[in-house]
Amino acid sequence: MAADKKIEEGLEFTPRFGSDGLITAISQDARTGQVLMVAYMNAEALKLTIETGNAVFFSRSRQKLWKKGEQSGHVQKVRDILVDCDQDCLILKVTVDQGQCHVGYDSCFYRQLKKSSATDLELNAKKTYDPAQAYK
């Protein structure tokens, strides 16, 4: 089987990390299907996620691993890990107990582009928790 065919149709998990050593990871609520956030994993974060069942990511801004919820307590319990055809993007189907965005929303996707506008956003959700209480 050719290398591409093996990656695209084979049953061996061979995640393809980018030149920066990271792979995109999308967290999705396993119950509702709502996209919660997009983050990145390095090989160690992915390994820890698989081993512990808790989502662990790599912070590009802080250049270190972070377990989702380590400060706020809003952890992501991983139920399934889906891999795309090129094995360069993951979807983590997770269960959550509370909002997942660090500014107080269930999802990081709490705004949308206004209809008939190329520059203006509008809210499409309400805050579900107070981030000042979660991040002390």
C-alpha cells in the first residue's frame, strides 16, 4: 500500500504533526455536537490525552503543555478521538461540566459575522459562568 493510501485508508494511527511539531485538535461536545474550541497538541499532549482520558493541549503562546481545566476546573473528558483522512487534524469528542471558553461562554465560538457585513460581529450565545471566579 502506498504511503498516502496507508495514511488515508489504513487502520494504523499515524498522526502527522506539522513542521512546528503540532497537530490541530478540535474539541466537540459529544452530547450536543457543538464545537467548543480549537487548540493544538504536540506528541506529548496527544500521548497524555490518550493515557489519561483528559484533554491535554500545547499552548503556543506559553510554549508548554496545559490540561484543559487545570485552572478553571472545566475539564474535558475525552470519549472519542476522530482523525481526518490526512491524519493531520483531530476531533476530540468530549464531555464537559461547564463552559469551555476562558471568557465565560460554553464555546469559544460565541460570535458570528453579521449578515450583510464583512467586518461586524454579533453575539450568538450568552455567558454561562463568571471567568473572574474560575481564574483566580
